[in-house]
Amino acid sequence: MEKNFLTLNQLPIGSQSKVKQLVSDGSTRRRMLDLGLIHDTTIKSLIKSPAGDPVAYEIRGAVIALRSEESSQILVELIHQ
């Protein structure tokens, strides 16, 4: 893993990042691509569920919830604000 990248599930709530790589394959990868998680897409972590999993993210104007097992397969670069 690149030293400047972190997995999406490590992104602090309220932070923005850009998608850099999908580590998953098969149907999971296809689902992520269908959701718009392509290279350099901006993604913002919004809120964690009371149990901590899943987390809601804003992607291309839509809000989606991803479980930690899915978001751990998405490498992102933090956008410094």
C-alpha cells in the first residue's frame, strides 16, 4: 500500500478523500464501480451507525452506506482542507 494512502474505513468522519485504487475483484469490484467509485472520485465520510458499522459516505451527490469489509478494500488519499 502507498504510504500516502489509507483505506476508506480509516477515513475520519467529516473528512474528504479521493479514490485511488480498488483492491477488490469480481462482483464486489463491479458493485463499487457501479456506485461511482472510480479513480479520483471525491468521497466524504458522513456518519457512523450507532454500532460503528456501516458508515454513510457521500459519493457524487448520493449517500451510500458501506460496511467495513467493503470500505477496507478501497484505497483513498486524504484531501487536506
